[in-house]
Amino acid sequence: MIAERIKTLRETAGITQAELARRLGVTRSGVNAWEMGISVPSTQCLVELALLFKVSTDYLLGIPITKTVSVEGLSDEEIASIVRVIECYKKRGNGC
């Protein structure tokens, strides 16, 4: 998944593998290896790719978007109510 995302982002930005490599301080063959799925970028390059293409590292890695909500100070019953509402929204309006 990361391979396709890097390639798509690079092509959408209209830059070559060589240009991307130059911007990241890696070799063109390194970028090619990422795009072919032979290797993956280092943590530092992953962060730089995210900044360059204005996406999250989670997006590059294919991690689904999740959010967290603090339920500190709520009772178990209140938390259960919130979970029911979330599940209802996930089902998209089945009479909730």
C-alpha cells in the first residue's frame, strides 16, 4: 500500500523519481524500490514524505483514520451511551 501511495503522490505532484530522491537526500533507485514495494522508506524519510506531500504518515502507511475521545470523568453508563451513539452513526441512520 505504501508503494502505491508514494508513486501516486509523486506523480500527482508532477515530480520525477530523481527529483523526489534529490529532495529527500536518497538515491533514485531507492525511491524506485519504495514504489515497487521492494523496500520501505526509513522513519525519517516517511516523515519527510508526509510533510512534502501534505499527508499524514498514517495515510502513507495505510492506517485507517481514527480519533480518540477522552471519557475521563464519565460513568460506565455514560460511556456505554456514547458507544451506542457511535455504533448508530456507523450504521448510517437505521432509526437511531
